[in-house]
Amino acid sequence: MAGKAAGAGGTGILLVTANVGSLFDDPENLQKSWLREFYQIVHTHKPHFMALHCQEFGGKNYEASMSHVDKFVKELLSSDAMKEYNRARVYLDENYKSQEHFTALGSFYFLHESLKNIYQFDFKAKKYKKVTGKEIYSDTLESTPMLEKEKFPQEYFPECKWSRKGFLRTRWCISDCAFDLVNIHLFHDASNLIAWETSPSVYSGIRHKALGYVLDRIIDQRFEKVSYFVFGDFNFRLDSRSVVETLCTKATMQTIRAADSNEVVKLIFRESDNDRKVMLQLEKKLFDYFNQEVFRDNNGTALLEFDKELSVFKDKLYELDISFPPSYPYSEDSSQGRQYMNTRCPAWCDRILMSPSAKELILRSENDEKIVTYDNIGPNVCMGDHKPVFLSFRIAPGAGKPSAHLHKCCVVQ
């Protein structure tokens, strides 16, 4: 299996990001199909090293979901589909009683039995340690030296009384090649109406600030600089004003205000002719466009021109071309695998980004373009309100060797 592809062909890497909140709100209907689709990706790509970054792990009501959490973790670690992965590290932020620290992030790392000489960085001791066995860390991750975790300050998103948004960072060394893997969850759009008012939206600015903070932490002076992959739920949204203006070019807008406060509570866009047909209704948590196919046709790529939030970081973060539909907000009805909910404008919230040096690590083959794949999981199956997104690639043999002396992976325990 994966072992045969090691050596001359490079080390197979699979990175997956998944906002899994829905799975714990309706575990009976969603978890089995979610895991089946995930295992299919593992079987297809046969990675040597696999990272699964989860956000909203445990769902909205963590306390009530704890038994489902344990079952999900146990299934991932002991299933037949994962039997060739004989080493694992699991980091679960389960400390839901700590408002100051709780992020609901879950990071899973799996190592194939054929993979030799893999090390993980101890941030406290500032040295790499060989990875053996399977270990789960949960509850208070703040005291775990093998990671860095931080929740964003409350002032970043003052209109939300209690947020779980933050990041979790680990560092790895495989075949003399060192890199950081950062699990991230950025702030959402609290109101469609506020997002529509300005371009770029106030929420976009909040996400920029938080992501900039994370990148500054990754490349600060405390540790050696290495390549990095940042993947998670960035909550990147399409530029609302531009999207609405494009979708409703020939429409007239009706504004509905609350009787008591005169506050705008709804916008209705109607066709100028055609019996004044309603094209779009916009409320705080309603984005009801009459033709959902626009988000699915050709994977929705006509809308990518409105996906602008990453452009601020164009010198720091690179992304492969997107060729899959917006990853959010899908229906949570288990019989509706391709349907979007009409709560938000569909957007590519779930992404896998990398530093310029990480881009250079990825082995590209002129003869086989499919050696690098950036796609979603379960396109026709209900996976919850987010479709997981994955990146499969190979690290070229010797890719990290020129700088191997910097991190001395292979001379520590």
C-alpha cells in the first residue's frame, strides 16, 4: 500500500481540514457517511503522513456531545481502514469550561508503518523527539509542550459574546524536512446585512487581523523558521456587495425596516420585469437566492473573482487553484448531499494554504498532474454544513536536506 510508494517517489502527505460541528449535533445520521468518505480518500491517496484538522470539534453543545466525541476518536484510531497507521498523535481542546482558552479545535496526525525517522518538535525543550505509539492529549492543552495553542482575544470580535476561534500549531520533521502544521478557525459573518453594507466588509477586516496575528506568531524569533501549512475554517466569504450586485444586476431593491427601531431587517431584490419575480431575499441570517445552480455550475468558479480575502496575504500565503464548489453552508439534511442552506451566500470557507517555501516542497510531476490534488471530500454526500477539503502531494526526496543542519531532526532522541 502506502509503503511501496516511499523512497524514490517521495513521501506521500495528506492534509485534510473539516469543520465537524454538524457531526456531533446529528451523529446517528452523519458520522458514518462522513467517516466512509474520509476513509475512501485515505485509500485512494495512500499517504505516509496524514493530518486531519477539525474545527467545532464536539459541536455546539460540547458537554452533551462528549460521548460522541470519544466514539469518533476511537473509531478513527482503531478502524480497519487505518490499521496500517501504527503511530498517531491526537490533540483535542476539550476544556469547554474555560471561556478564556477553549477553541474546540481537534488535530489528528497519523503515520504509516512504512514511514521511518519521523520527529515532532517540543516547543518547550526546543528539540525534536521521535514519534512512537499512539497518544491522545485533551482537556488542558496549554501544558502540552508539543504544540502551541491560542484563542483570539475577545476584542477581535466584540459583537460576539463568546467565541471559540483560535489556532493550534505543531511542528514535524519527515525525511530531514521540517514544517509547521497550523489548525485555524477564523471569525464568521455575524450578519448578512452588515456584510452587504461595505466592501470589503467589517468581518473581512477582522479575519485579516486574526490571520495576520497567526502568521506573525509562526515566523517570530522564538524558533527556527521552517515551511508552514495553515489549514482550517478561515470563514473567508465572497465580497457580498459585489456578489449581490452581479446576481441581481437587473433587479430593484426593496428595503424593509423594523417598525420600532427603523433598523433595516430585510432586503428584497425583484426582477424589473417578469412579474417582479423575487430573485434574492437578504436578512441577518438569510441569503435566499432563487437559483442555487449558479453556485454549483462549473464548481461555482465564476464566483471566484469575488473571493478576495486571501489577496491581502499574497506575499505570505500560497494556494493551489480551486476547482471545487464553495465548501459552506451545505444542508445538514442527510438526504441532501449537494444542496446549500439559504442562511449564507455559499463561499470557500475551508482552505489549505502554505508558505512560499512550503510550495517548493511539493513534488510536481510533468508526467502525472494528479500527483498533487486539491479538492473536497464527499461532493454528493451530506458531510454536515461544511465539506471537508484536502490536499494530497508528495515531498520530493531530499527536499529539506539543504537546510537539514538547521533543525538537526535526526540527531535527537
